[in-house]
Amino acid sequence: MASPTTPLPPRLLTLAQAAELCGGISVKTLRRAIDAGELTVVRLGSSAKSDRIHPADLAAFWGLRKVSQCPSPSAKMATIR
């Protein structure tokens, strides 16, 4: 048993939990990222249903894909020459 001063390891997330944490994106989006090698998973059983994502891996994946908000349509934009 861990002592009170030892932090417990973060809990692994199901794909549904990870998708919800990412603002409700599709589980299929996460599955495509896994298949492309962009997101690491831990398989606890013999099927894809047992895949779990470590919170640090999810944060790294999401941090690379988060897009900054587009400027307002009323904002002046520089002309491309």
C-alpha cells in the first residue's frame, strides 16, 4: 500500500473517458490517432475494447492538435502578396 506522502499513479482512461476529456470528440477520432501511431495506448486484454490511455499521453496528443482560435471575421487581416 502506498504511504500518504507517495502520490498514487494516475488512472488509465478508457477511450470514451479520454474523448469526453477532449471536449466530446469522437472515440473514432482517438482510434484513428492510435492506428496512425499518434497516440499510445495500453492494451489490458485481447481486444481493442480493453485499450486504455495514460493521461500524460492524452495531454501530449491533445496539446499537439489543439488549434488556436481563428481571428474575428471583422479583424483586419494583412494582404498576402
